[in-house]
Amino acid sequence: DPGMAFGTGTHETTRLCLRLLADLPLEGGRYLDLGAGSGILAFYLVKRGAKLVEAVEIDGPAVENLRKNAALNHVERRLTVHCADLAGFTPAGPAQGLVANITSPVLLEHLPRLAGFLPDGGWGVFSGINSTNAPRLRKALATTPWSLEKELTEGEWHGFLARLAPDVAGRPAPRRRKSSHRA
């Protein structure tokens, strides 16, 4: 039930994320869902065997709906939900990959910082990018520690799979989070 949150699974950007995630090994890993909306992508990660997923959503009512949906889908034990702005968020622990289905301006602003959330070789699935902004995101990926591995399109929307180069130095380490709320 998406309630008032974004995320019914029918939008092109959500489908692009799911298609990019389908080929990744997820069993036993820790992952981030940034801009989680109703939780569909976080739930998919859990259902595919993730050990833990941290879902981050800025909208309070969407977070409450996400928690309700986590219980309905029996994923609350492996899901931590944060009501936070991406600018102030730091993961509770290391993650092997992240999904960010958020608007292009937010992605462009935070792309270098997101690299600090993952180890060398970690991956990011990015969507919420329309055809107008896709060239800007491609250019941003080329000037950050991210390396574009795959791009999919559906209509005017783009999804990207990028990976951190294994020998990138100088990425900021994530700060430890003092508290979090479990779903």
C-alpha cells in the first residue's frame, strides 16, 4: 500500500532499479535504500536475501507507511527505517551496495558523498533520472569515484548501475550514527 508515498512499483524508475538489481548477488549483504518511499526496493533487497537494509526517507508520513508495509511484507526484522534528510544521514554500518531512486538534482549533489558509504568495489543503482538530466549524471559519474557499468532506459527515464573503483583513495569515511529506529 503506497499510501501517499511514492512507490507502487509501476513507475518506470522503480522498474529500472528492479531490473538493475535482478542481476546482482544480494544474499547476506547489507544495503541502503535512499529515498525509500513506500519501501518496495528495500523489501525487494530483503526478499532477495539481504542480511540488513537501511531505508532512508525524508517524508514522515511516508516513513510511517513504510513501517506498516514492512510488517505487512514480513521484512521488519531485517530492515532499519530512518526518517532523515540525505544530507544528514550516515549509515549505521558498512553496506555493499545502495539504491537511490531520487531526483537528479539530489543525486548530483550527493553522488561523491554516497561513495563514502561503501567499500571499494561497492555498487550503486541510481534512477529518478530523466533524459534531460541523464548526460549530467553520466558526466558526474565520470568525475567521481564511480564507474558506470550499465545504463537502462524506459521511456524518458534512465537507470544506472555504477561501481566504485577498487583502488580509489581519499573517499570520506562515513560517520557513525548514534541512534536509529527499527521498523
